Amino acid sequence: MYRKTIISLIALFAGSGLIVAILYLYSADARSLKNGFLRLYPAHVFGRITQRTLPNRTSYIIGVETGKIFIGNYKDVQTVLETDTGLSFLHSIRLTFPITDPFLVSQSRVMVDSGNFYAIQQLKSVIFRIKQSNISAVEILMDSPNISSSASVPLSASTFILRTYYDPLKQNILTKRTQGSPFFHYRTNILEKQVDGIFCTDGNLLVNTDSKQIIYVYTYRNQFICLDSNLNILYRARTIDTNTVAKIKVTEIKSQNQTVLSSPPFTVNRLGCVSGDQLFVNSALPANNEAVSDFKRYAVIDVYNSKNGDYEFSFYVAKDHKKPISSMALYKNEFIMIQGATLFIYTLNNSFIH
């Protein structure tokens, strides 16, 4: 009996030691994995993929309304292309925004919302408006010569959300700009400074046209923020990777009163778009369960629930290292993106859209 007890104890300790060894090896292997997270890739996400060649490689999506896709040109504020979600035609619309200086053009963005075209000259936050029903008439909607913006989205025909630099805090903040008084509503508690206040707070400023909520997706850290139309924080959520702090290095050029990146930044989230109850994010990082060859061949889109920030699933789309995705949008069950001079539409099966 005593001998059997000794043998049982030895077996127990040996088994425990084996389990500990296995767990140690597993944990060591886990620490060596790339980014410490996994992705879920369901089958049969797409029902159809269509594409159409655009006339230039400087195109970007400015909005989608009533089944029509509007496309701007980074080098030409005056020209907008129009097509439908079936890509059955491609029309050119010539606008009359009074922005012709090459530098001001480079600092301007065109958007479409609620039947209007907007051109935002970001250096001085001058906002022009042209109604789609009368494209020959242009009006200055807002003029803010004492404030510049580095990102902007229309919330309504008379309200815009801007990202601007706030000198007292030495960092970017979000601002609500309206036609009526008060003209500016500054919110300094949304974007969180980690390094320099400029590059470390860089990100995609998005508006959900369905709910009128704003989502800000950080570029260099794994966080996005959901806000109501008055810039009150509804929640902060994490993207599925593990990079909580922006990995950037900056240098201050005092003679020019300027801060610049001193080394290539570690990008986490490249682009984003939101519609309905879902947020789509073009991630720059591979997951542990992805083959390196797959990640090199395709771009990955992570999908989150925009109501609570929960991760749902991921899917691959076309990728070209020389021509990365320049913009993307979501309209009903159509995921729309531009890569180089090609417009792609991925029709998602309805079971993946809500």
C-alpha cells in the first residue's frame, strides 16, 4: 500500500511538472508571437465584388447618398465624379469653389452631405457650400480666419466637427462649429495627449449619418471614441490589437516653431468608415492566427459594433503595396474603397450587416 502511494505521488508530481513545463513553453511561445491578438474570419462574407477604373490616382470618396457615390480629387477641388453602387456609369461634375491656389487646394477637402457639396479650406476653416440642385451657385457657409483645422466632417447643413490645435494645452482637440451662436464649442477632454499632442492624437474623424454620432479612431494606438452630436463621450473602446501607447518619435524645430516625426511611425489603424451599427477599420497589424503571406497579399478590415465598441469579425480585401487604400465608405451592405486608380465595391452578405 505504501509503495503504491509513493508511486502515485511520483506520477502526480511528474504529471504536474509536465503541465507546468507545457504551460511555460506555451507562454514563452505566446510572448514571441507578433502582436498578441487573434482575428475571426467567417466564411462567405461577400456575395459580389465589382470594380471600375478611375481617371486618376488621387481620388477619394467624399460621400455616398441615395445609392450614388461621389468621388473627389486631392489635386482638383473643382471636379467631382459621380457613379452608382452598380458602377454602371461615371459622370463628371464641375463645381465653382473659389480655391485655385495649389497650396490651398492641397489643404482643402470636398465632402457631400444632405444634398450639398462642401469644400473646406482647412488652413483657415473657410467652408463653402454648393447645393446639388444648383451647382452654379456657391456660398460661404462659415469663415473662421483665426482657426485652422486638420480634419473635418459635416454633421448637418449648418454644423461641422473640426479637429484643431489648442495652444493652451499644446495638442489637438475636437470642436463643434455652427452657424449660430455659440459659433465654437471646444471640447478639450476627448483626445488624450501621450507624446507631442499632434501626431500622437492623429486619427480618422468619422460621422455616422444614421445616428449623427461621431467616432474618432486613433491612428497610432488601439482606441476609438464614440461621441454624441454635442461631443459628449458615449464610450471609449479598444481595437483588438495591444498597442495602447503611440509608438512615435518627434523632433521639435524651434527655429520654425514646428514639430516633425523623426522616424517612421508605428501605424495601428490606417482608415475607418462607419454606417448603421458598424465601424469598419483598416488595420495595419497582423494577428497571431494570420499567415504572414496572407497579410502581405491582402488588406484586412476589422468590423466593430458602433453601439458598444465590441469586435465582431474581419475580412480581407485587395491589396497593392504601391497603391494602398486611400479612402473607404459603407453604404447599406456595400463596402466601398479606392485603391490607386481603382474603385472597388464589396457586397457583403446581409447576415453580416446590421
